[in-house]
Amino acid sequence: MLRDLENSALPEKEKALFRFVAKVNHQASKITADDMAPLHAAGWTDESIYYAMTVCALFNFYNRWIDAAGVHAMSEEAHRQFGARTAQHGYIRK
């Protein structure tokens, strides 16, 4: 999906959302009401679209903050371990 959205096995509904998120990520200032039409046609609500925009914006913020603050990148192994822990326990640390 990350390499080839259009030929991925994702349902069209999710593809439409990811197309929109890509535009939010790369061309946010060019988004118009017309960009919402395919999302509404696919069954996404305004609330869902709002959350998708918010998640995209927050990740952009976090990535820029991390880069500017000089936070060191995690290794591939650390990412795998974090992913496995998150899959098992969720995002809440106990």
C-alpha cells in the first residue's frame, strides 16, 4: 500500500481517504470543497475527514519537532520492538 496505493488490496473507500491525506500532506493550501466529494461519495463523514486531517497534521508537526530538536532516529529493530509492544498493549504505557 505504501509503495503503490492504486494497485493495493485496500478497498476503494480507504484508497480515497489515503489520496486525500496525501494531498493534505503535500498540498494542504490547495484543498477545496471539491476534494471532499469523493470522500463523501465513498461513505466518509465530515468527522472522519476531520480526524484524518488532524492525524496527518499532527504527524507532520511531530516529525518537524523531532528533526529540529535533534532527536536521534530509532533503529529498525527498535521500531519493530515498539510495533510489537504497541500491537500487544496499545499506546498506553502502564
